[in-house]
Amino acid sequence: MISRIMKYKKHVFLFLLLLTCRVYAQDVHLKLYEQQEPKTDKIDSSGYIREVFSPELLGYLPENRTGLNHAVLLIPGGAYSYIAISHEGYGSAKWLAKNGIAAFILKYRLPKGDPQVTINDGIRALEVIHEQSEKLGIDKDKIGVMGFSAGGHLAAALLTGFTSKKNMVNFGILVYPAISMSYSNFQTREHLLGVKADEQKWRNIYSMDKHVSADTSPTFIILSSDDQAVPYLNGLNFYNALLNNGVKSEIRILSEGGHGWWMRNKFIYEEEIRISILRWIRSF
């Protein structure tokens, strides 16, 4: 009798565990290109992706989908040297899906001195989301991008540089973003531009605040004034460029936090920032 009860309890526990974890499951796996290198990505002992051979999207969908949903392309940072996919990728995707928003983590190729390789992956990622939108229950007019640190630089490139409705992004969220090649840290600039890092011409081309226009997508920027890794002027200059071009925008400059605070449980502004981000997404 006791063993039967214990067995029943075990089954109930497993059922509840599966029910609880359902929303966190990775639902879709979308490769960006048909022909890709048959190699395994290089991941270090900290879980950072050091090299991507087959760029792809890892999608997390809301459990209870009704009608067409918002979707967010997530771009983790890592100074263009690695991809911090754990908290800025998986953590963000699970949180968004739990709140009814489809999320797609971008595993992008690192530039290694060739910025267009990485930017092309971002453009293609948006095209794939648009192509799969009907199948995945996504509203094509509610597709956004959210980037962190160097991922914020790539997100800003997509916000300012879409070329058609097939790779259009409707709103953006930039979290402690690298924007300017004048204010970004040395590592980010070197990994992005390589031997061209010291040439002002290339710094200007890949400083995203210089490419803002009236067609740039509305953007919400969050940063900390005490960020020593990526100075707050990166995000502030992008915000000023948005204002000067009449683009709907919002900025939160936190008095403390430094860099890389996203999804850190002890961060004092975490809850209110999450609420603000959800409000921003749902405004579109």
C-alpha cells in the first residue's frame, strides 16, 4: 500500500514538473542557411559560445497562444569575442515566453574583423522569423529585436538598416548597448573591425548612431551611468539621434549597476526594468 502511494506521488510530481517546465521548453530550431558547415560550435567551460559554424535561431513559444503574438529576436553580447547565451539568451527567452511573447535567440557568427558576416546573420534571422511567422502564430507587424552589449550594436544595425519588409523590425530594446566605435571598449572594436579598427572611416561606418534616420524603428534603451565596460554615452548618443529624427523612443539611465546586470537576481532595478520592457513590447 505504501509503495503504491509513493509511486502515485512520484507520478504526480513528474506531471507537475513537466507542467511547470512546459513554457521553458525550446520549441523550434531554425537554421539560417540551407548550406552550413557540419561542425560543432565551440563552447568554453563557462558556457560561452566561442565560435559558431552553423548560425541558427533557438525559439521559445508561449504555452497558451491565442491569435497572433509578438516576437522578439534576442541577441546576446560578448564583446564580439563570444556569445553570452546563458542569461542574455536562454534566461531572456524563457522569461519572454512565460509572459506570452515568442522569443528567438540568435546564434550568430562572430565577425573576426569582418562585420558584415555578423550583420548578415542578423538580417537573415529576421527574414526567417518573417517567413515562419504564420506557422508560428506571429504578427509580422509586431516583430522586435532586443540586444545586449555587443549584441546591442548588432540590434542597432538591424534597427537602422533594414532593406525591405522581409527583414523589417518594428521595435527595439537595447540593454547597455555598444553603439559607437569611438565609445565602445577596445575589445569590441578590435573583434568587430580587425585591422581596420584604427581607421576613422570604418569607425564611422559601424557607429550606429550615425545611421539613425526617420525610418529607424522605435527604440527603448536601458543603461547604467556607472558602466565602465561600455560607457553610457553609447546609448545616450543613439537616443539623441532618435530624438533628432523624430523617432519614438525611451531611455532609462540607472544610477548604478555597471555592465552585464541583466537577469542578475540581486540587481535592485531588475523587477521594474522587466515591467518596463514588457510594457514597451505590448505598446506595439
